[in-house]
Amino acid sequence: MAEITEATNMETTPVENNNELALITPETQPKRRKKKSMVWEYFTIETVSAGCRRACCNRCKQSFAYSTGSKVAGTSHLKRHIAKGTCPALLRDQYNNQLTPYNPKTGGSEPRKRRYRSPSSPFIPFDQDRCRHEIARMIIMHEYPLHMVEHPGFIAFVQNLQPRFDKVSFNTVQGDCVATYLREKQSLMKLIEGIPGRVCLTLDMWTSNQTLGYVFITGHFIDFEWKLQSRVLNVIMEPYPDSDSALSHAVAACLSDWSLEGKLFSLTFNHPTSEAGLENLRPLLCTKNPLILNGQLLLGNCIARTLSSMAKDVLGAGHEIVKKIRDSVKYVKTSESHDEKFVQVKNQLQVPSEKSLILDNQTQWNTTYQMLAAASELKEVFNCLDTSDPDYKLAPSMEDWKVAETLCTFLKPLFDAASILTTTTNPTAITFFHEAWKIHADLGRSITNEDPFISNIAKSMLEKIDKYWKDCSLILAIAVVMDPRFKMKLVEFSFTKIFGEDAPTYIKIVDDGIHELFLEYVALPLPLTPTYTEEGNAGNNGKTDESQQGNLLSDQGLTDFDVYIMETSSQQMKSELDQYLEESLLPRVQEFDVLGWWKLNKMKYPTLSKMARDILSIPVSAAAPDSVFDIIIKQLDEYRSSLRPETVEALICAKDWLHYGSEESNALVKMEF
């Protein structure tokens, strides 16, 4: 009864205001202070009856108790409605953004005014399928083992992060990774199907502890924006990697898988291939692809492996000296006290070298070269180190240092050339014509050196660069002709340096080859423009009276005219190449974009630009940037070797594709003409 009276007194309380009596009711109460809680961005207070008010959700219109008489329900249940994701309208409207979870302060300090993000940045509701998809992407991108989802530590972490997440098994995440691979593959297939040019393939054979081979096949092509692209297309397990049919089987599988029959332009191998293996490849490629220049551009060797093989010969010639220097560097770098004494002696001698000693990785020859180069500049310090450190007894002799400097002289041009493969994003065939002939010319001079140590190394290296030059000089030369800064002039200049009096013969081979190649492109059918195609289809659909067509559209009597058109058109197309070759060279600018130039001039040279697109997509190296300097064959790790071949392919290919994103899924299929 007391409660009723108290409530009544609250509802009708007389007050004196300006000498007048006023009756305060719930409707006429003065305004309270502004509410600070963020829930009021989502709720509105509605008066249901006298003394009863409810909070109505602005999104789903569901109402909640707020106050009855003197009792106020508070806002905790309103916060749960928003923060726990139980508002169906909010879930629907705010699906793609993240809401900051509410985390109340426990101290006595002033609470923060904003606990939630504004409605313009809402949250993503928990989605088990989406979480599984992101776990699969994480495993692919960072090469985590699939079994990590069953590790107790990972399970505990995820359960604390999101208790609603249902743990997944190895088989589940394996299926999710394969599903991600298949989705990305569909996007890439659409891109490759629509490119206007052809595709070049590189093949890299990896081994495993189980003596199984894995052929990594990478596709290289130039897209509609005249940007050079490369994607790992397949990783094919070969039980007998040394067999003559291993590579042909892998290439056939790739061509079929990606529908590349008729679009293959060249093949580049990372490791030497037997003649029998090449003979198995040629019939396969001839039957499914039009031969360009009788297949002279189809098969090529990898420049990275050639350079590595030459570097291995150099280091092998001085392996005893290399070991002495390595031991000396190891003595300094594996002890802090030894390193301090070395620096002390260096400062006393005031040696100007800024290089730091490094201990090499014997599986990558560039690190050995860098070790020798740095140590050679600091040889004076090594020679005097025993005066400060009596325990050091490994100092190489002056003769040893001379040998080391000779080795560095041979290794430096190889290192400079190989480094281009790890840094450049431009077509490398153009650059490597210049690099290859420079190395060839230098070695040609070195074989006449009176020092047998130098001449023997040069002879061994020259044999290998000679073989590479014999197999690939035509490809490199035609590629450099497609650079408007060089054209045939660099070919003429370099061949004169290499071949001397025989240079005109080799220059003519390149000139004849590029003209023959151009004529093959002239003979290719030109695609119709979209407008012409639509008009042609419309004309076919329409009903036209045959009598209205007259004799002008008849083929009878115009056979000779067709021959005349073909001959004159061919002559005009041929002059397109000659016109390009006769025009002045462009200034030699370091950052010149060759592909960008052809993009701008494709209307001026419609046929020649198509040929340039294919030529400039030919890769000179089949090695990945991180394995350019390897002197051993890459080996698949034990964990991945234990997986199914299909899973290995999915994980490796998907990682490569995710690196580029999924922009190609939105790529428009264009028709160039």
C-alpha cells in the first residue's frame, strides 16, 4: 500500500513555480540529463502507459522493459541485444563490417563515452564457414602444416578467441584448401582464356626424400595492359623423374588441364634435359601447337642454371683456398671476442673497406662470392690478426689471396647477371642478350691468358656459355630487336665482337629469322572486332533476297582478285617490319618500358606488336627468384612429400595465386585488333 502511495505521489507532485501551482506528470516532467550510453543510438524510449516505459529497437522494432514505476531495468539487456548479434535487422544491415565488442571498465574511473563503433562501421556476425575459409587461406599463404588445426595449442587459442567456433579436422581443412585452390583456378582460367597472345612455360624439376619428382610448371604471358604475368600452373608428381618421358607427360597434362593446345609459344627447362627427352617432347608439341620458326624458339635452357654451373666450376677450381678463407671467417664470426679483436685490428690499420664479413651458405654460390669479396678487401686485417689474437693460426698466404681475387674476378659478372633475375620486373630476354655476349666476350679473351689457372677456368666456363649461346642466341637476339633502343644494331655490334670475320653470317641468320617469323604472323588470321562480329551476326539472322545481292557478292570470277589482295597485303605487312627497323633508335634510357612502348604503338604496328607481345614474354630463367643462385636441385620437404599429390599441387599453386589476389576474376574479356 505504501508503494502505491509513493508511486502516486511521484506522478502528481504539486510544485511552486512563478507563484503558480503546476502538476508534474510523466508527460510534463522536466528533461533529464542527456543519456551517454551508446545503446541509445539503437533504441528509443516509448511510454506505454502511466509509469511504464519500454525501450524499442530502432532496427528490428522489438521492445524491451526499461522502467516500471520507480524500478529501472537498466541497459545491460539492451547491450546484449546489440553486442551479441541477436538483432536480426542489425545482422542483415551490418553484415560486412566489424563492431568493436563491448569491454566494460572495472576501475572507478570515468567510463568511456563511446563503447561501440557508430552504425556506419558495424560488425561481421560469427560465421563458421567463413572462419574455415580464412583458416584455409592462412595455411596456404604461410605454408603451415595442415595438422596444425588438431594441435592442442591452436585449439585452445581459437576457443579463447571465439568459443562458438567448432574445431576442424585434418581432412576438413584439407578439403577447404583444395576448394580454395579450385575457386582461384577458375578465376585464372578466365584470365588465360582471354589473353590475346600466347603462353610460355618453364619447367623446374624438384626431388624428394622418396626419390619422387615434382615438376613445377609456370606459365608466362603478357596481359591486356601489356604487363608481364607469371603463374604457377601445375605441380605434377612424376614417379620416375629421370625417365625420358617424365617431362613430356607433365607438359601434356598441363596443356590439357589449362586448354593451352595451340597457345604454347616456348618451353624453358631449369635443368639439363637428355636428347631422348627432347625427342619425346617435340612430336607432342608439333601435333598440338603450330611450329614457329620450325620449333627453334620452342625449347630453351635456363640462364640461371647455366650461370650456377659456371660459378660451381670457378669455386671448384679454387676449393682449397675457399675452405681456408671460410675457416678464417668462421673463426672471426663465431666468437664475439674474436670479432671484437678483428674490428680493433681493422681500425688500427685504417682499412677503408665498408664490407662486413659473412659466412656463406654452401648451397648458394652468391653467398660464397660475397664472402670471398669481403674477405679479400680485409686481407690485411687477417694477415695481422695473429698479433692481437695469438690463437688465430689460419691466415691464408698472399698467394691464396691472389687466387681468391681471381675467383672473384670470374664470379662478379656471373653474380651481376644472375642478380637481374631476382630484382627486375621487366622482360629479361632483352637484358640477357647483352649480359650473355659480354660474358662470352670476356671469357674469349681470358682463355689466351698466360696463367694456366686463369685460362683453364675460362676454358671450362666458355664451353658452357657456348652451349647456351648456341641454343638460345636466336631467341635472345630476336627479343633485343624488339627493343626500339637497340633493334638490329646491338646484334650487329655484339656479333662482330664475338664472331669477328664470321659475324655477317650470324647476323644474317637473325635477320632472316625475324623476317620469317614476321611472315608467319602475317599469315595468322586476324580476329574480328566486336562491332564487326555483331554486324555480321545480325546480317546472317536477317532474311535477304538472293536476287537483291547481285553478282558483286558472288565468289565466281574473283579468285585471282583474292590472290592479288593476299599478295599486296603481305607486302604491306612485310614493310611494317622494315619500317620499324629503318626508323631511328630511341634514346637509351635506363628505366625505359619496352612493353609500354609497344602498347602505345600497337595501332602503328598491328602485326608486329602481336609478335613482340609473344617474343617479350619468353622467360630466360625457369628458376624462382629465391633459387636463382642454388647449386643443388630443390627438394620438397618431408611433410609435403607425405601429402597426396593433388593436395601438394593445390597448396603450392594456390599460394602463388593468392599472392596476386583475385583481381583476375573481374577481368573483362577484350578483343584486340
